[in-house]
Amino acid sequence: MSYVDGFVIPVPTANRDQFVEHAKIFDSLLIDHGARRILECWGDDVPDGKVTDFRRAVEAKEDETIAFSWVEWPDKETRNAVHQKMEEMMKTDPRFDPQQTPMPFDGKRMIFGGFVPIVTLGE
């Protein structure tokens, strides 16, 4: 059964192009190591809620846009193996060097988690 990693990220709106370039680099690594599909989505209609919402969840600032992303894996075992491999790659691969490939957002305010699909319709 497939497995999904989901992310909500506050990105400075001015860094949209850098976010796209960063995602292309990082996402291609995930695809090369077994991810089936990745979607990087830029907030277009992200309303403020009465109790909570995406913006409050990540403490988004006025000049930030919410990015919503997910990675589909063939199964949780593949995802876990790739996450472990990425931890090792972070020590040696220049694509993970923040000086060479800086994150265009504050990673401390990103929220993420792994999910088991329970209903799948369409594609």
C-alpha cells in the first residue's frame, strides 16, 4: 500500500522562484530513490479560519505564501529507507549543503507528517 509524506510550508512570497528551483533539486533526489509522485503546490486560495488555518499552523507572516506539498511512496518501508539514506547523504552530498543550496524558507516552521491513505479515488 502506498504511503504519503505531507508538508505545509510558509515561504516568503518573493522566494517563489527559489522555492521552485530548490524543490526541483530535492524532489529529483526523492524520485531517483523511489518516490512515485511529488506535488509542490503554491497557495492560491488559503483562507483565514475562525479557530485555526494553514497560516496560523506555521505562523506565516504577511509577506509569506503557504506551500502545500506531498510525496507519494510505494510503501512506508521505501519511504523509511530513503529517509535513512538521505540522513547519510546530508553529510556528503553538496546538494544538501545549505551554503550551496539554501532553503528559501524557514524550515523550523514547516510542518510535516507521514500518512496512510485510507480512501483513494481517481488516478
